[in-house]
Amino acid sequence: METNSTGLPAAPPGPESEPVPAAPPVLAGPRLPVADSVADGVERPVDPRAILLNRMVTAIVAASILSGELFALLIVAVSARPPLWVLGLASAGWLATLGLFLWLVVVWPTLHHRHQAYRVGAGRIEIRSGVFWRRIVSVPRSRIQHIDVAQGPIQRHLGLAKLILHTAGTDNAQVELDGLAHETALRIRDHLVSGGPDDAL
Amino acid sequence: MHSDERRLHPFSLLFALGTGAGRFLLPGLLVLFAARRGEWDQWQMWISILIVPYAVASLLKYLTFRYQFRPDELVIRSGMIFHNERHIPYERIHNIATVRNILHRLLGVADVRLETAGGQEPEARIQVLGMDAVEEMRRRVFSERRMAAAAAGADGAGDASDTVPGAEMEPAGTTLVAMSPWDLALFGLVDNRGGVVVAAALGIFFEMSWQFGFTDRWGFAPTRLLVPFFDRSVDMLPGSGVVAAVLAGLVGLFAVLRVLSMGWAFVNLYGFRLSLVGRDLSCVHGLFTRIATSIPLHRVQVVVVRERPLHRLLGCVEVKVETAGGGSVGEGEQQRKASQQWLAPLLPKERLAAFLSVVEPGLDLDALPWEPVDPRASVRILKREMIGAALIPLALVYYIRWWAIPLFLVLLVSGWLQSRHQPERMGYATPAGFVAWRSGWLWRKISIARASKIQSVAVSESPFDRRYAMAGVTVDTAGAGSSVHRIRIPFLDRARALDLAAALAGRAEATEFRW
């Protein structure tokens, strides 16, 4: 079985091998050329700025948790005056949490990014994610009920967006792809939404 | 050509008292009575003041309810202060379900629920209509629906249908499954719904015992009742007292649970009849509360066939179906109504293949090309079971002390047996248009779904999978929320898993999905 370097099999010839027509010029606003750049069946990683996004979010969470812990520690140390070994244990716990968050901020984002990829084919989208528990989800285009492009404040600042595919399934009722460049997310959405004759809805 | 506006049956008032805010009306009146006698507190007065207008408002809603048959749609209007008008196109109505409890049946009325296709389609609950009004509704809706379907052309359900445009009455339909009381007793024996009954009874018992102070010093009610009973029974039994009492207790518990289960089956599934009417499955059951629903064949997502050890003893199986579709305005698709229903609570095994070919046209159960999982699955199952055999007794050793050793041995043997037999019974099949997955050694299950019902396909690898270069394939379908057997195929060779996932995704792409 021929595979490319990332381990996914080469894109099988789909039922329609002719190029996807560009979206009809009905909607207002600039419509970027869709077919060639997005739906080429090539697997690509998400935007590298996603690593920065991950780091920033984790850093914010880490700061709030660590400062809260430190605050609690200080209050307990001052008011309750526990024995030294308890203080030592609590400080060791705080340092362990610090170490864990350092790892989460420095090492984890690159690791996570390396194992995240997507591929948009003519009739479906495949999303690969997960470092230890790895998953590749394939969603046929005709099964997508609707698509959201979501942006939090940090994502807006970095020009990134999250694509959320809604299906009628149960476990995969929502399939998410975070860390895409905003324009890429919009293009993927437009490609997946612009229907062919075999669309269900 | 609009029909006249129809109103609810006059008895709706009676039923309005029984539901929702109406439930507060009677207690509210009782509180007022108590007030007359001077035995009331402040809060009771406030509650009665607040409840009455709420109850009156909901009563008004029932009184102002009216519906009308228009050429293409059913229009339902309700409300006096806040008007609500709901338009339901006939072609969207997939099911007219009726629920009739004893009172409904005595009075000749029914609680009607219109269920619609998926998406932001409205649905309606009409309480109550007389049976002739229900018949009229069924007649109008389904004949219009058939005309619309015939006009629009065939839909993708996959089989030629015998729609008769403009037919006045529903065709009689062919009975697929009919359960006699004896069948129900067998079902109750096999299924063990007794647990449900006992859980409910325990709940009520706990509530009441708190009320009446019937608890021991830890607040645990059943011990006050059971311990004297236990002591007496130990005295009654000859010989080695405790062990015999425990065994007798277990046997007795088993028997009681099965009897309760048979009772549950009798009350809930009495007169179970499943028939095929056109392209809908129509299902009727219930002793006191009679429920009649219909399931369009194309709303069937997954069919699950279950075979417990007791089933095998009787040569029967149980067939359930997962359906989805139908929603209300304003609900997200996650809340789309999904249900698991019985198609055949108990079916002789030799009839299974024929039955399935009716429910899923084009499926030939006996000719399914089953493919096994990877042979290394037995090693992995063995490892998993060994770890469990080691850890579980260890965790429980505080409670069961030296009993942990026999427990460990039992788990060891059962784990070894499972690793031998389970992989043989695991298999998947991908005939044209379907995907099937079977698993289980003693408790066997088969799940079958059409390719057109596949929503997404996932390949997953745990760290343990990666060590063996294996992966699992999961097929996601609609309405599988409380499924007993999701289509999750583990222990596949990695390359095969990727091929399978690609093939299934390709088939899903090539088919159309409709609710």
C-alpha cells in the first residue's frame, strides 16, 4: 500500500476526478479561487502560528493556576503555620506544577503541531490529530450539516481560526480543526459548502 | 382548499389537568382547602397564589388550540395572549405517533405526536384528539405525503415502493412480528428488566423511609428491613446457616428479578405487533398505556441484533433499531431526537435473515462476507485481561480479604477463555451498500448500517495499538447515543484499517443521506 511520508495512503481516485468547479459568483464579497489551492488532496499541517497560539493560551492558564496556588500556599503558611515538612511538601507540589506547565508551554505545542494535519479532497476532508492517542477522521462532504469558522480573541490577534464541522453523527457530531489561517479556513469552508449535485440538503 | 378549523377534543381539559402546570392545580386547590381549616403556613399561601395563574394560562393554551388542513401543510394555532402559529408541511411529517393510557382508551381519545424530518423542522404534540380525528389526520397527511413523493420522484431509500397517489386509506400492511403473552414471558425471563423495576422501587422506598424515619443509624433504610429478615431465614435453614442463606438469597433475588422482568414486559410490550405498511414500520404495544408509532424505513440508522446466553438457549435473538430525525424549532442538532426501539424483542433465530431483509432491503445476513480481525488480537486481549485479573482483586482485597485469591483465579481463567474465543467471534463485513460489525463471545451482538447512514469514519491508534502496528476503525452514525453496540472495529492491522476507512468513507461519499 503506497503511503506518503506522513503515513496516510495516497489519495484514491474519487468518483469524480474532474476538477471541482469554482463557487458560483452569487455571494457578495471577494471570492478567492477555491479549487486549486485547497481541495488538491494534499495533506498539509495547520498554520505554524498555531504553536504560538497554543503557547499563549497555555501560558495564560498556567499563570492563573500557579499564582492561585502560590497565593493559597502563602496564606496557609502565614496563617496556619504548619510544620516545616508540610511546607516543604506543598512547595515541592507547586514546583512540580510549575515544571508540568513549563513542559506544556515549551515542548507540548510543537509536539502537538507535528501530529496535526488535514487534507481536503474532492469529496471529503480528513483531519489527523493526537500525539499519544492518534485519530484520523474522515468526513464526506455530503455529510456536513453546517460549518462554523470560529475565532477567539488570541486567534483573531494572530490571524488564525478554528473550523468546526457539524455532522449528524453522535461521537463525531462536531469535528474541529484549530490553528488554521483565517483565509484558509474560509476557503476550506467555501469549498466544502459549495454543493455538487450529490449534496444531501 | 382549506378544511375547517378543528378544535381539540373536549376531554383535553381533563388531560390538561394531569400534565405540566395542571399538576399543580389540584394540590393548589387542596392547599386552599387546608387554608380554610387554618392549618397552613405562609409559604403555602404564596405557592398557591403563584401557581393558579400559571395553571390557568396553560389551560387557556389548551382551550385556544386549533388546527387546520391546508393543501400542502398542517397549520396549528394556539394561545390567547401569546399567539403561536405553526406550519408543518405534510411531506415533512414522517410519523404520527399515538400514546394512549387507560384513561385515553376509556374515553376513546389519544395523545398525538407529529414527528418530522430532521433539521429545523417543527413538530407538534396534540393532546388530545378523538380517534376519528386521528384517523382523519393520518388519512390526510399520508395521502398528501404520498402524492408529494410521487410527484417529486423516487427518493434514495433504495427500493421500489408501491405508493398509491390519492389513496384514501392506509394499506393494511404485513405483520412481521407479533408477540403472544408466552413470548412476552420468555422475553422477560431473558432480558432482566427486573433491575429497572427494582431500582425504581428502591428509589420510592428510600424516599418514603426518610419521610417516616424508617432508617438505621447511618440512614440506610433497607438494612432495617432486611437484617431481621436475614436473621430469620438463617434460623429457618438447616445446617450451615450463613452460606446456604446467602446462596438461597441470591437464587431468590434472581428469581424475583426475573419475575419482575416478566411483569415489566407484560405491562410495556403487551400485544407487541410490528408490521410493514408501505415503506414504514408500524409498531404497537402496551397493556395499560398503548403506544402506536411508525418508523419510516429510511429513518433506520443502525440495526442491532443481540444474542445473550439465554437467547441461545431458546434459539432466539433480539433486534433493536436506532433511529434519528425529528426536532423542534430552536434545538441544535445535538438534541435531535434519537431513539432506540425494539423491532423484535424476541425473534426465532431462523427467521432473522428474512426479517432483516425486510427491514433493510438488500441485506442478506447469511451471505455477509465476514472478515476477521488481526490474529494478534488474542494476545492483546489476553494481556488486557491479565492486567485486570491482577488489579481488580488487589483493589478489593481490603473488602474481601482472602476471597481475592479465588477471584484472581476466576478472572485469570475467564480472561484466558475470552482471549481464545472473542477474536473468533469478532468480524466486520462490507457488502455492497452496508457495513456490519459483530463481536462478543457469550453476549453476541451484530450492528448493521447502510453506507448512506455513515456520517464519518475515524481511524484511531492508542499507544498500545502502535506497539503492534494496529489500529481501530470507528463508524459514526446518527442517533447512537445509548447504543449497546457502536460500530467500533478494534485490533485491525494498520494498513487494513486505513484501507477500510478509505473504502467506507468513499462509499459514504457516493451515497446521499436524508433524514
